[in-house]
Amino acid sequence: MLINILYVGFGGALGAISRFGINEIFENYLSLSSPIGTLFINVMGCFLIGLILGITLPSKDTSYYFFVIGFLGSFTTMSALTYQTILMANTNFISALSYIIITITLTLFATYLGVLIAK
């Protein structure tokens, strides 16, 4: 049990740092807005979750705790998605609604695609 907690914690720390770094690249080097970086991160993270789960299901081994629960759990983020959506809704409700629809559609597809590729 304790070792699994350590895997989750270490993976979570690396996932959060990676999310921050990728979002910074999108904003500062690619000059794209924060929602685009978050969308990219969520789609990529969902694809990787699908890929890893497709390979390792039904076992919950160390890769599950490290990558799925830890790294990808902190890499993908609903809190950033919802916050950015609220900010967008304050100025443009249609953009906010479009962002939610695009995010849900692409992340579901990415997870499904990851599982298909893994099989």
C-alpha cells in the first residue's frame, strides 16, 4: 500500500510539472492562449491513459499507480478546464460552450483511440 502511494505521489509531481511546462510553452513560445494548451494536454493525457489502460488492464501494477493515477491524473486537469471556461463565458458564451464540446469530444475520442491502439 505505501509503495503505491509513493508511485502516485512521484507520478503526480512529474505530471503537474509537465502540465505547467507544456502550458508555458503554449502561452510564451507559441503565443497561443491558455485554453489551447489545456486542450492539448487533456487530449494527449486521455490518449495516453487509454493506451496504458489498454495495455495493462485488468492489472493494477506499478505502471497503473505511477502513470494513470499519478502522472496522468495530475497532468490532465478538470480544474483548469472549468476555470478557463468560466473566464471565457464571462466575455463570450459561445466560445466557452464550443470549448467544452470540443474538449469532451476530443478527449473521449483520444481515450478510445489509445485503447484501440493498445489492443
